[in-house]
Amino acid sequence: MASAYLVMFAIPLVARGEKPSLNVRLAAASGFTMTLLYVVLSAIPIIKVQTPWEFTAKVIGFVIALQSAGTAIYWTATRRSRSAAV
């Protein structure tokens, strides 16, 4: 999903350590802004729907559910790999 791109574009802007050049930071800020705009606009219906807030809530709920499932899969795989390494 787009949240991975938000994180990717945020890294040069907020990460500690070596500071990237101004060009890289400007490109990262532009990419972050455009991706955030995409995320916001993808939750707003562009066609006529009965209840726009219900549509938006369903889209946001679906995205949160997918992100939660991905996090659970990652944590499970990480625990299994740690226990297999021991």
C-alpha cells in the first residue's frame, strides 16, 4: 500500500545520522506530499454514493485491517525465525 511509500519518503526527512543533500530532501518532501495526497483522495469517493462518510469509513477500515494483518504476519515470521535460530 501507499503507507510503505510514505515511510520511504519520510526517511530522508526525519532520520538521524548523515543528512542527505537539499535535492534529495526536496524530492523526498515532494514524494511524501504527493503520496499523502493520493492516500487522502483515495478514501474520498469520486462517484455519487449514498453515504460518503460510510464509504470513507469502509475504505479506511479496510486499509487498517490490511496493515494490521501485514504487521501480524511480520511479527509471527520474526518470532518463528528467532525460535528456529536458537
